[in-house]
Amino acid sequence: MNESASNAEPATARTGAPESELDLKALARAVLGYWWLVLLVTIAVGSLVTVWTLRQPRVYQATCIIEYDPHPTTPLGSDVEDVSSPIGSFWMNREFFQTQNRIIASRAVAERVVRELGLHNDPGFLNIPEDERDGFEGQSVEMAAATLQSRLTVEPVEDTRLVQIKVTDRSPERAATLANAIAQAYIDKTLEDRMGSTVSAVEWLDGRLRSLQTQLGESEQELHAFKERHNILSVSMEDRQNQVANDIEHFNEALTKARTRRIELQARLTRVQAAARADSPEDSSSAFTENATIAALRQSLREKMAEREGLATRYGPNHLQMQSLDGQIADLRRQLGDEVHGVVRAAEADVREIRQVENGLRGALDEAHRAGLELNLREIEYSGLNRQRENNAKLYGLVLERSTETNLTQMFRSTHARLLDRALQPTYPISPNHTANASGGFGAGAAIGFMLALLLSQLDRRLKSVQEVEAMGLTILGILPRITEGEEAQPVYARKTEKRRRREKPKAGGRDLFVHTHPMSAAAECCRTIRTNLVFMSADEPIRTLVVTSASPREGKTTVTTNIAISLAQSGKRVLMVDTDLRRPRIHRAFGVSGARGITSVIVGEDKLEEVTIPTDIPNLDVLPCGPIPPNPSELFHSHRFLDMVKEALRLYDRVVFDSPPLGAVTDAAVLAPQLDAALIVIKAQSTTRDALRSALRQLHDVGANVVGGVLNDLDPRRKGYGGGADYYYYRREGYYYTGDDEVDSPPDAGEQPAAPPS
């Protein structure tokens, strides 16, 4: 029981590992299986790259440095701006620097250098081989410039205004010359562009200056003619406006006074006219108290009237004195009336006069208003003419000043770039880098070899390890290492070399009876492991009838069958091995018995089972050969006589093992498997394909067969890269012996019987 548990542990351990780990291990094993291909490709590619590198011409690189100066020298001062200066704010500086870098690498600069140095006619620069230079007529400037551009690199130095100009060439002298020539050509081009812009600006400014001078003269003549027409030569327009304004103000004030005076005189006239219409002069004169004559006459009249009243009491009206007084009173009244009428006429004359004055002032005011409006119109015309003259004078002054400054800056040859460090002749090439190229070649070869190995491993459909078989859903009950006749029976010094062992073809009978002839070998121990897994797989319902088959022919099915049967017989069980491979029977040859009678004789009723079974030299093991080969073998296994034969065999034996044909060739195994307890599939390492095994499993599952597992046969323990050695070591370790792969089981002495194998 302990043995079964220990043997069952490998499958559990393998199937319980993480899928990613299994994938990585399988990938590593697959690639290691093609280690020779990886090594060969690595050496081949690395050698080719190394040879190619050694044959490549040396390439040199020269570097010169130029500096951008956003603030070049200004001999006229900072106030005088250069018309060709494109540098402004920070962002404009960045765009300017990037633009200048592109200009350095431009075709225009390259063509300039090509023409100056004659590079389009230089076969060395154009990399023309020595044997092809005879009759060389040169290339076009454009093509040579393109070649120069391909060798030119412009790299700005970070956080500085410096730019590195790098040129590669096969000649170190020419590389330095080209780098310096490109820098100088760029500086000369900027100077020419600047001078060209300045000359264009000067020509344009001169044209504008002459035009503005003509316009200024015309505007001054028009302004002079205007002043002459309107007589404003001595008095300015502003003074004329002030005079008109003063006149209007004065006339307004005088007109207001005249109107006030007229109102006053009209009121006085009305008053004196009303007084003049009184009944008596005494009443009318009372309204003219301010008139001294009238007041005096009125006073004299009152006095005479008082005197007459005084005399009237003494004298009569006819008295001479009374008549004299009456005459005087009448004369005073007449005088008083005349004075009153004179005052009225004077008042009427004053009213008429003030009205005339008022009308005159009103006319003068209207005339002043008209003069003001006319002066406003003249002022508008005058302002337009004067403004035109001032604008022309201002523009003329600006253009004259700018033209003078531009003429001065044209004489000063300066630019925003200068050569900081000239390129020196390089002393060592930059390519080819032999060490880096060789390392890269070997690295690339290793990568290519790895990819080829991975591709071949993916295209290889053969099963190589226990993990690959179990990944398809088939439990491996054990492995059977590659059996070489005579290997385990000989001592170490008598072993043959690997190549010689591969050249020799072992005998079939030797492999089929290997467990019997070499009971202490690792192969025998592996068979006992398979036997143990089969016995303890189902303790309650033991497997008594077992059919052994394979997916394809020549996968060691018969060898596995015979050795498993021998292992079962060595455990003390009575075992019958039946050869049901009616296509190519081989068991009778393995045991050296006759195959004339066998299972077909029993099924057709010619013989009985006890009559045709043949005992072997192995205790507890009998063999039932195939017998005569019928034309339709698969139909025999469908008969009731076959089932009766199986029952009879189980009555006489503890275990019955059937050797059947491959599933990929005929259907005999698919017919046998459902009628027996279990089916065991043999997989040959490095031979059985995944598709063949998948097809075999499908056939057995379709007929309802009990597939208990498989045996990985012919596993080479010395083959690395597919887990063969690890699996072989594992299964050997799980047995009773812990010998290494190269150790030999010592054969027992002649007089000593070998120990019985454990059951």
C-alpha cells in the first residue's frame, strides 16, 4: 500500500502544478531539445556579422560647434532696430533656433558646400570604388547635396544656444573639412540673406522717401494757397476764430443793452404821452418832475396862481394888475405846454434812435454769426490740409530716419550666428564598432536560434515527456526507458559507447523478455512500478483483464505487454498473456513457441483453452498465441465464443493480458476494450504524435472503454531538454534502487539465486 501511494504521488504532483509553471518548463525543455540548433545559428550569425563588420570601411565623424546670439552687436545703439532681425520673444527664439537648425541641414546649404568644394566631382566623397573611377564624370549637384545631407547631423546642446554640426565620412580630413565648410556656408548664407533683406529695405525706403517728399511739397503748396485765398497770411486761423468769437460776444452784449434801453425809453414815452394828454398843463407837468425847466415853469405858474388868488379878493377881474397876472399865467401855461410837448417829442426821438441801434446791433450780430460759420468751414478745410501736411511731414521724417539707419546697418556685416569651435580631424572611427557589432551579432544569432527552436518545437507534434502526455488528459502509470540489449548485464568497463549502441539493433526477443533476463535493471523496476499502479488502482474491483494497445504501429506495444505480464507473474499471480494482434502477431516469437494454434482455434471451437496455452520458462506465466490468422479478425472478437474464452481464462488465471493491434491501423483494440476490464495505451517517446494519441483516446472513449492510463515507452534517460532524465530518475527513485544512470546492477553470483521481487 505504501508503494502504491508513493507511485501515485508523481501524477498528483505533476498535475497539481500551476499551468504557467508547466508551460514555462515545457517551453524550456522544448528549446533545450534544439540546443544544437541555437548554438549553430548563434555561431553562424555571430560569425557572419563579425566578418561583415571587419570588411566594412571605417567611418569617421567630425564635429564643429556654432553659437546663436539673439542679441548681436549694435554699433548704432539698442534704439536702432535691424530691419532683418527676426528674433523677438522667448517662443519666437525657440522657433527661430529650430528653423536655423533646419536651415543648416537644408539642401540650399548642402548645394553651396558641394559647389564650393567640388564634391559632385570627387569620387572619394561619393564612395566610388577604385576600379570604377576611370572615366568617372561626376554627379549632379543635387545628388551630391543629398549624399552630404545623409551624412550630416545637427544636434542642439540642451539648455544652451550651442549647436553641434556632425559630419561622417570615410576620410577623417574630409569629415573635418565638410563640417567646417557647412558651418561657414550657413554663416555666409545668413549674412547674404541679411544683406539682401537690408538692400531690399533700403531700396524700398528710398522709393518711399522720394514719394513722401513729393507729397509733403504738394500738401505745403495747397496749404499756402488756401491761406492766400482767404487772407490768413498774417493772422492765424485760431486768432481769426478768437476775433469772431469776441465780436459775437460784444454784439450780443450791446444788443442786450440796446434792447433794455429801448424798453426803458418806450416806458418813459408811454408815461410822458399819457401825461401830455392831461386837461391842464399843471396836471401834465406833474409827471415831469425830473425836468428842471418844466419844474421851474410849474413853480412860477403856482406862484402866479397864488398871487392872483390873493389879488382876486381885493381886485376884480378887470383890474389891470389882475389882467396882467392873467396874461402872465396864460403865458406860463403856454410855455409849460410847449415844454411838455417838447419832452414827448424828445422821448419819441429816443425810442426811434434806440430801435435803430438795436436793429443795427442785430444785423451786426447776424453778420458775425455768418462770418463764424464761414470760418468754421474754412477751419475744416484748413485742418484737413494742415493735417495732411503734418502727416506727410511725420512720415517723411520717419522714413528719412529709418533709411539713414538702414544705410548705416548695411555697412556693418554682423549676424546672429558665429563659429565657436572648428572641427578637428578625428583620430578614431565611430563605425564599425567591432565589439558591439560582434556582440549584437551573437545576441541576434542566439535570439534567431531561440525563435527557430521555439518554432520547431511548436511544429513538432511528437510527445516527449510525461507532462505533455498528461496535459492531454491521459494519466501516465509509468515509464519504460529505452532498452538496449546487453547494456544492463555488462559491467561498466564493458559498456559500449553511445554511437555504437545506437548503430546496433537489439534483438526483439531480448527487449520483450528484458524484465525476466535483467530483473535488477532500471527497466525492470519501472515495469514493477507500472504493475503496482495497476494492482492498486482499484482495490475493491481489481483489474483482471487488460488490453494493451497503441496509437500507431512500431511504438513498443508488444514489448510493454510482455514485460508487464512478466512483472505480474513475478508478483506471484497466475498470468495468461493472449496475442490478439491478429494482423502482425509476435508474442510466439518472443517466447520461442509455435503459433500454429492459439486464440483463433479456441474461438472457432477447434481446440480448448487448456490445450493451446503454452507454459513459459517464467513461473506463473502462460502464453496463448494467435493461432491461424483469419480473414476478418475483428469479427471474431464480437462473438460469444470470445466472451466464453475470456471467462474460461479468468477461471484458470488471476490476470489476463491481451496484446492488440494499434488503434490507428485497425479497430481490433476498439472492439476488445469495451469487453475487458481496462485498456492501457502505449506512447512511444519522440514518436507518438499528439494527434494520433488524441484520435486513439477518442476511439476508446466512443466505445465506452475504461482507459486506466498509459505507459511512456522508449524514453531516453540521457536525452536532455525534454524531461527524460528527470522523469527517469523520478521513477527509479520511487522504486527500491537509487543507482545513478551510469551505475550497473551487479549480476548475482552463479550459485546465488536472485531475490524475489516485491509484490
